[in-house]
Amino acid sequence: MTLISTKFRHYWPLIKSLQTGLLILTGLTGYVSARCPVYNLTTLLSVVGTLFLTVSGSTILNMVWDRDIDAKMNRTKHRPLPTGLVQAREAWIVGLTSSLMGLLWAVYLDPLYALIIFAGLFFDVVVYTIWLKRKTAWSIVWGGISGGMPILAGRAFGLGSVDAVGIFFMLGILFWIPTHILTFSIKYVDDYAAADVPTFPATYGVATTRLIISVSSFIAALSIILSGLMMDLGAGYLRLIMVLAVGLSGLALSTIFNASERINFGLFKYASLFMMTSMFMVILGAR
């Protein structure tokens, strides 16, 4: 096995490829939703490239900062940094270089686009990970805001400005993210306690956390629907989003009245499917 392929195999888990891929998809969705008159392969690849570099870079930086936490948790202790497969200094350099390259590329494309991407990176690495994650369970709000920046940036790039549709898209992602983070915080509450990371289940109880997940899912679905209505998305595509939103709402209600880990994880998986499908519906409906 060559050195390059070995490095790739070790770094791939550091960028959380599924999470990164979904955020790139949201950025593309935001751009296409603007019905920008310039749809060419070069521009679309530039959106993918800038988001891949910045999102991957910020994720690697987060992994470096949290390597001591990961080493204490059974779920994460086998990651490349805690096990020593990747050295922290090297990962810092790769993460910073990737982030900087993505930001410089974004500046070349459009300053407003670059500014929003930088805001997402700053909220994610500095505010969420470095400042608040080890202090308060409410740090996830800032993590959610950073997750909403790619779709806002993409739409701003297509329009040349920030508008209400972009804000509602961002809110959809912001309120979708707790479904992911809080579900894992319930399942791995002992891991987080061992790492001394404050979570909602430990701070407010599991029942309250499930209620927050449910309410967040409702708001996420409503925000996406409102975005589709405001951008005059094709009726067929919007109707499918609404049907999926009904299913999401039903599962959200179930988690309130049936305290089941199986249902909770079902909501988590369905919410991810809902968001991914909604992004594709917006892309197809905005053409």
C-alpha cells in the first residue's frame, strides 16, 4: 500500500464523509434554488470544491481539538487521532491548509459567499468546539448555526444577497441538527459523562431531550416547507416534501408519547432521509 493511499485511508474518517457530503449537498441546493442564470459545470464544481475544502478542514480541526475527548469514549476511541495513526501536528496543518484554500477559492468566486462560509467555519471550530462544547450543552445551537451556513452561502452566491428563503433554509438545517446530536447524546450518555462533556440528557433529563428533538424536527420540516413556498417550488416537488414532513411529524410525536430508543433512532434516520430528499426536490424543482 502506497503512502498516499495509507494517508487517505487514515484521513477519510477525520472528515466525517457522510456529514460533509450532506452539507455540500445543502450548499448546492442553496445555489440552485436561486435559479441563478449561470449554471455551468465550472461554477457547480467550484461550489462543491470550496465547501469540501472548508467543511473537511473544519472537521479535521475539530477532531484535533477533541482528540482527548475521543480517547475517553468507547464510540470514538478508535479514530485515527486517539490511536496515533495520524499525528496532531500534521492534522492541524492539513485542517488549516484545507480551510484556508477553500476560503481563498470562495473569495475569488464571491466575497459574500466567502464571508458566510467563514462564519460557518468560525462558529464551528472556535465558538462551538473550542469555546463552548466542554462548558454547556447549549453549544449545539452554535454547531447548528454553522451547519446551516453552506445552504445560506450557496443561495447568497446565486442571488448576490441574503434573503428570507435562505434564512428559512438555514433554520431548517439548524433545527434538523439536534435530531442527530441529541439522539447520540441519549444513546451514548455514559460516554459523554466519562469525557466530561455536558449534554442535554445529563443536564435536563432524557424526557426533556426527547421533547426538544421532537420540537426541533417539527420546526425543521416547517422551515423547509416555507422555503419551498416562498421560492415558488414546483407543486409536485413541494407536495412530496409535505408528505415526507407529515411522516417526520408523526415520528416526532411518537417519541414524546413512547419513550423508545428504537423510535428515537427511527426519527433520527427518517429526519436525515427527509432532509436529503428535500434537498434533491428543491434542486429538481428549481430548474
